[in-house]
Amino acid sequence: MNSSDFKSSINGIQTDLFILKNKNGLSAAFTNYGARWISFNVPDKNGTIDDIVLGFNSLQEYLKAEEKYHGAIIGRIAGRIKRAGFNLNNKQIELSINEKFPDGSYGHLHGGIQSFSFRVWEGTKNINERGEEMVSFHLLSPAKEEGYPGNLKVEVTYTLSNNNSVKIEYNASSDKLTPLCLTNHAYFNLNGRSGHDVLNHYLQINGSEFLEMDPIDFSVTGKIIEVKNTPLDFNKMKKIGADINVRYYQIIEGRGYNSYFILTQNAAFYSAAILKSEESGRSLEILTTEPGLQLYCGGYWTGQDFGKGGLPYRKYGGVALELQQYPDAVNNRHFPTILLEPNQKYYQLTEYRFRLSTI
Ligand code: GLA
């Protein structure tokens, strides 16, 4: 991967690649286009280094990809807002519409048309007090952008720690009441660039409930369902492929996993999930301050995008574990609020800890 393939200019702002290294020889790269996570180069059980974050070798490929969200920061609201609107203190807020469905319904997905994922952020590289390399991305989201109220300042910092983890810290504040629910949309394949699907990856999720997905518009219905006795039970570690073909309505409609899991949050910062591959011996443990995660395995991928290893990204080619607050909380008042008060500090931390492990 060449930095020069990420140097360009979008709307007059320079894009670039920011490469971080740690003392153990691991590296990770990021770009200020969408504040994206581009790569995470880690060894396998034989010591072979490979990249476990899906995506492309150049900015141009990100711009034309069928899957638009590889590695991107999602905002202002991750996930889908039913009918692209909600009521805020007796005022109807209309958001931009970027999804339309065959039956005429529509929605607002991942912050809208020119969302944070497609903006060029300001990026700066730094070193923290432990000597770890980090990159911070800044963005100003003006009031009314995509329909959202309030001028919002956002800072996302990625740190490559000396414990072989990538930490993502989210900081934000607004001058008016606004909903905010940020996440990162990286897809992983622990078998590296030549890895095929993720069906042989093991996954454990520390949560016993999920939100029902509405098959009409992929938003949530508001119903909370227990994972017990459903194919969405990942309480005990199991292969992603084990139950992905079970004829269960949420799996059929979501083309595999496409659901939000409510996590058992037993501390402010806690272990949410573990992803492992027997084939490569690589594992990722995800720790977070967030209350849940959206699991999606690329069920809609068609093979049209060719990734870094030159292979097509086909159905189930990667797994996204999007640590975030409850989706469409603005239309489901029984979910924890995602409203940010004026001048209140928004802070979330998610850490992806790499390890070599035996299953
Ligand atoms: C978008 C979202 C995914 C998934 C798919 C298919 O790409 O980012 O999480 O929901 O739509 O529904």
C-alpha cells in the first residue's frame, strides 16, 4: 500500500494516508477521507504478517466501491432512521433520504448523503505519553447538515497501542440538542487479504438480546428478543457459518446476520465480543464503552468490489462489528437516549485487541 495512492484533493481539501507503527512491528493505516481505518497488519500463527481490515489499495477505489462504508466513521447516527425523521421536543426533524424500498417506504442510513464517511476530515499524527503513535481526525458538522440540529464538533482518535490493539476514541460536542451515535464500519477477515468468507471464523458476543429488524426497511421494530434458541445466540463461541443458513426470519430477511445485539455491560469499559480464526490463529477481542453492537457479514456483497488482495468481495467476505448505541433510538423512546445536550461532552472508546490464540 502506497501513501501516494491516497493523496488527492476532494472539495479543495487534501486527502492522505496516516501510517502508525508500534514497538512490536505491527502497523495500521488510516485516511482522513471519512476518517477511515484502512489496514491492520498483524502476524498469523506462522509469523506471516497480513492485513485483517478489508478495503482497497487506493482512494479512487474507495470512491467507486459498491460497499461504501469500508473502515469509515459513521455519523451523525449509525444505522437506519425510519422514514428519515423523528420528533425532537415537539418539533419534527426531517433528515436526508438515502434509502428507498420497493414498497415506497424510505429511510435515512448512516448519517445521510454527504455523511461523515464521505467528508474529508482534518488529520494530525501524534505520540502519546506511552510513546504510542496516534492519529486524530477533526470535523465540523454545521447545523442543518443532512437535517440535523446544532453545530457539532467531532474528533476521532485512533491509537495503535504497544499491546497490539487499535483504540478508537470518539469526542464530540454541539451547541444545540442533537442526537449522536457514532461508530466505525471496518470489516475484518482474520485470514488476511487472500481470505475467503468469514464463515469459519469463531465469534462470541457478550449479550443475550437483540433488536428485531423490520424486513421492509431494515430499521428496527422496537421489539427486543432473547437470543436463546435462535441462530443469533453467540453467548458461547461458535462459527459464524454454523447457523447462518437456518431458516429464521431475521436471517433470511437480513441475508445472514444484520442485527443489533444488546450487550451485557458489566463495567464502564468491558469486553463485548471475541472473533477468532483457527486457520490463521489470529484473534480480536473487542472492548468498549458502548451498550451494543451491530453485526453484519456482507450478505449483500456481489463480488463486484475487488479488495487489496485482488480477490472479489463476495457474500460473507468480511464481518463488521459496529460498536454503537441503540439504532433508531430517536424513534424508540424505550431505548436509552442518544441525545447530546448543548455543550455536553460525548465520549466513547472502543478497542480492538489483537492476539495469537488457540481455539
Ligand atoms: C448497509 C449497512 C450494513 C447492512 C447493509 C444491508 O451497508 O452498513 O450494516 O445493514 O446495509 O442491510
